Amino acid sequence: MNWLKRLLYKSPIVITLIFLAVTASYCTYPLFVSLTLPFAHDIVFHIFETEQLNHSLQNIVFYPRWIPDVNTGYGSLLAVGTIDMTSTNIGDEIEIARVS
């Protein structure tokens, strides 16, 4: 028990990691105990988007930003966290700071 106290007092990162693990476990617990999908009004959209992301990754598109099979074949943007910083205001500010 003394080794545990020494470890916790000398390393605050251990306390942080334990806290994050407990919080993540508590938040994701319903996803693991339920055998059904969570109820949401747009769950069909998310399932389709995930399937299209899988389709793009299987076609060796390593940075997919486009869903090819929607809008009667015209495609649409993929919004699964694949947006890069150069297309945001933060990216523009970084570019301005780099130029000046």
C-alpha cells in the first residue's frame, strides 16, 4: 500500500490517467451493455455515412473528404472529423502569421 501512495503523490499524471479511464468507462458503458443502436432521429444518416467512409477506405482513399454515392451520384462532403485546418479560419490565421 505504501508503494501506491508514493506513486500517486509523486506522479500526478497517474491520477489524471486514472480519472480519464474512469470517466471514459462511465460514459461508454451504455454502448457496451446494449445490444441495439442508440435511438436518434438521424441514426440512418450516421450509418450510411459510416458505410460510405468504409467504402472509401477500402478503395485506398487515405484521407476521404467526399461521399461518392449520394445526391444521385454527384456526391457530398464527408463530415466525420476529416476536415483539415487549412479550410478553417484558424488555418487562415496561421497562414497570415506565417507570411508576415
